[in-house]
Amino acid sequence: MVFTDLSKQDMKAVKYIVLFYFTLFLASCGNNSAKNKVQKDTPTSGFIKIAADESLAPIVNAELEVFLATYLEAHIQPIFKGETEVIKKMVSDSVHSVILARSLYKEEKDFFTQKSLIPKETKIATDAIAFIVHKENPDSEFTSVQMQEIMSGKITKWKQINSKNPSDSIRIVFDNPNSSTARYVKEKFNENKELPKNCFAVNTNEEVMNYIEQHKNAIGVIGVNWISDIDDTQIQKFRKRFHVVGIISEKDKIAYQPYQSYIADGNYPYTREVYFISTEPHRGLGTGLGAFIASHRGQKVVQKAGLVPATMPVRVVEIKKK
């Protein structure tokens, strides 16, 4: 396992990447790339590649499965990477459609505007950041204050939370140093400053879950859609391997896990918006996929996956503990 120093990751990295590619493409490609390409795809046929945040892989794959089963002449190859890598692929013109857990920054929008490509952003869902701990960890419920202090490095030992916890130092595990989950923690808990020294990264969300299963002292940070579809047998197996952390509400002292209903009503606090973003210069397959995901049928896929659809009401179900 390769450990990565997340503290060196800076939120300005994306801006520098955009500026670099902007200069590169002005020098080498001019304005010919999009205009001179022959259109080989339509909204329901052809072949394209798309890029998506790896923390969103389950919901992206679910949408593609339904879309491709509906339109048999459509062929889409998804590429799952960390958030920064996804943006790089879009900037370098490798793909024209991406799925991210945020909208584009101003620098990114300005870059595409300079290329006469106006990004089309469509909100498709609300998901959340989930925290997971070892199955035998006696502490799986935290207040928002405790979570703030853990993720900002003020609390670094389990005994600071519970004197009876046999584990020692807390280790915080991310999927990827360039991922949306790492960025989220920096923005939410650290005011975009360096992450604590007890943070490290593996490669994927599944590797985070594997690590937590084997290490009692760790807290994993993953995209909730990896564990949100409770009807999926694979996800049922995942959830048996660790505890999903509940966040204790200051209002009613109830610990809320990142279930769909609690994401929708705001009782679970660590949520984020998911966007389909396209710079496609014509009405092609990327446009068709984005329209499908935003349609009633595509939003039903989001709902079934345990996330909150952007354009459909969610039936809020109270989950009571025995």
C-alpha cells in the first residue's frame, strides 16, 4: 500500500492545471479541435468516453446500465478517476462529458468559454460523504463538534473520545489524494488548509473499505453511494464489514446515518451535489445521456440507488432503532 502525504495537496491545483492546458491548447490546437471534428454520434447512438469521479462509480454504472439497455446503438466507456484527473481529461479534450460532486469553478468555466465551449451543468442528485469504522470499534456515533475536531486534527487519539476505547491513534483514510472526498474534508473541516498529518490515501473507495475492515484504529471517508443501495447484495456485504458512523444531532440527540431520508431532510449534515457537465459541441451521445439521467426514468435510478434525486420528491421514512 502506498501512503500519500495529503497535506501537500492544494485547492489551487485545479486552477494551475486549467491555466497550463489553456496555454498548451492555444499554442498547439488553436480553435480547430471541436469545429473540425466529424460528428459520429447522436443523442442515442455512437461511441463516446465519459469521465466520472470514482466516488460516484456505483450510481454512474447504474445509470449507464439502464441507458445502454434502452438504446442498443449507444456505446459509452466510463473512466473513473479522482476529481482532479477528471477535470484534466475534460480540459485536455479527452472527454466532453463528466460527472462530478461539484459544479465547475470560475477558472474552469472561463477556460471553456475561451474555447467557445459553454459548459452545460445539470444537477442530477444529492449524495453525501460517509464515515466508516471497524466493526469492533465501540465508537461509531459522534457529534458534529467531535467530527470537526477529528477531521481538523484536534482529536488524534480514540481515548480523547472514549477512555475505554482500546485503540490508540486515529488514522483517517481517503480513497485518493486528488479525490472529491479529500477536497470536501479540506473545505468543510479545514477551511482549505492542510489536512492533518494522520491522513493518508489509498486508491479507491473499495480499498478504503478493505483497509477499515483490517484496522481497528482507522476512520474511512467514502462516497455514500458505495453503501447506499440497501437492496444491492454487494452493498449488503459491504455494510456487514464495518460500522457506518452516525452523526448526533444537537437538536434531538439522535444519531443520523447517511440514509436517503436523512440526506433529504438535512438531518445528516455532510451532503454534496452531483452534476452532469458537458462541453459537447453538438447534440451527441453525451447530451443524450445527460438528458436521460435528468429525466424521470434516470431520476428513478438515482432514487433506487439511495441518493436524493434532483427533480423528484423523496418519501421520508423514519428509521427507528430497536
